[in-house]
Amino acid sequence: MRSGGTPAIRLPWSNRGCEGCRASFPGTADLPEVADAVEKIDKEGMVPLVIGPHGGALGSGKGAVPVSRTFLTLRSVEFDAILVAAPASDPRVHVLFTEAFRHCKAIGAWAAGRGLLATAGIPADAPGIVIADDASALLHGIAALMKSHRVWERQV
């Protein structure tokens, strides 16, 4: 709790853990790594939501990843963290990232997704931004951030 706060409005999620947190993956292209990340997030008790340009699945066959939300139906208020593996040209994805940044949510990027942060005007060195070489390293950093619900240190 911040100094001078009132116990009656103390934030219950000050270090709540990640169970039930929602992590989203917009503009996904690296499907094997995304599928692996979705599985790991699910095992941690979080809710993985894959966002795609259309409903159904990304990819086909055994490696297909089910789409939970489309670019048309996404809103940043639904997610506790946004993770990206590939750039997305849809302007709604840029809005998702800028809103998540302003709302002090954890944001992570790996692989080609790093470029999306730059095009959305999000500084890579800002608090709560995790950039990694692969999904496993990214998830480790994001899970630690999600325990406090928001990145309160971020000045927006």
C-alpha cells in the first residue's frame, strides 16, 4: 500500500500471484512458440488468450492455435498482460498496446514482436516491459510482473 493510504481501500492484489490472470498474444506468427507459451501459461493457472485477425484458429492441422479473440473484438481491459511474438499491421493492435501501456499492464515481446513496441511508441526500457529472446524467458519475467497486478512504477 502506498504511504498515506486508507486500510479500507487497500489493494487486495498487492502480491496476489498469477492464478486467473489473462495473458494475450496478438498478431501471432511464430505458432510453435506461441503454442508452447499458451501451454506454459495454462499450467501456471493463468488464462492464455490468443488474438488473431479472424476467428477459428491460426495455422492448420496439429499445430493450429485456437483464437480466443479477434482484432475486432479485443479490448485492453480484458487482459492483465500483453505478449507479442510478431508484428501486426492492424491499427487495433497498436491501440491495444498503447492502452495497456497507459493502464500500467505488463507488456512483453520476443522474436519479431519487438518491432511492434517501437511502432506503437512504447519505450523498451520502461518499467514493466519485458523483452526476451524466447517465450520461456519472457514468461518468467511477465509472471513476476503480473503478481502485483499492475506496474505501478510506470509513469505515464
